[in-house]
Amino acid sequence: MSKSLKRVRAALENAGLTVDILEMAQGTRTAAEAAAAADCHIDQIMKSMIYRGEADGRAVLFLTAGGNRIDPDKASQVAGEALGKADAGLVRTQTGFAIGGVAPIGHLNPIRSFIDPRLLEFSIIWAAAGTPRHIFAVDPVEIHRLSEAVKAEFTELSS
């Protein structure tokens, strides 16, 4: 079992949650792949999107519904600073996860986080478990609590 997967499992267990982490043969790097693997609506997939804060160079995490796109201007406003693209090195250093497997919890370092209210409309969502092939189902209220993410509007308006 990978170190990343172990950290996510430990974070869930330490919170008192009993969750099955599933390994998906076809991979779950994208929201569409994860929704197909989990046989759920794409918005039940929690995407973990990392940006780089321009003020201090630290990572900022946005947890959003799989079908939503982040509006860069809204995200910057919510974060209180200009945001840039986070490279793989920053993502790995800050979270301990590779791009495509960033979990909402179990990070190596504290990270400022924001959550899309759309996710809280579901009774169950699916999130990455630290690798591009592992996901878990969970009550979004629990992830909101564990991630300490601030609920905020930062997505583009759907047409």
C-alpha cells in the first residue's frame, strides 16, 4: 500500500470513519473516469484542484463537484490573492500526493481549502484516496468538517 493511500486511510480512521477505499482498474485521474468507475453522477465526484498563491507561493486547495469548472477570478477573490498554476512539484511538496490522486484530507502539510457548496447537496460523494487509482465514498459533510474547507462560490456559472 502506498504512503499516500496509508495517510488517507489513517485520516479517515482517526476521524472515526469506516470507509471502503476502492482500487479502480481503469484509473480515476479525471472526474469523468471516476464517475464511470463509481457509477455515479459526475457532480458526485469531488475534484481536488490545487493552485499556487502568488503572494506566498503556497498551495491553495479547491474542492469542487466533478462537472464544475473553477472560475479563476472568483477563486482568486475567495483566496484573497492572485492564483497561478501549481506545478507537480508544489502539489507533491504541499500535499504529498501526485496530480490525479490528490485527496481532500491526509495532506503532508496544512493547506488552505475551499469547498464548492454543490458537493454538499449529495448524501454521498466520491473522492480521491491519494492515488490516481483509489477512491472512496463518503458523506460530504464529513469531508467538509475534516478538510476544514471554507464553503465558497468559486465556480463558473453553468449554461
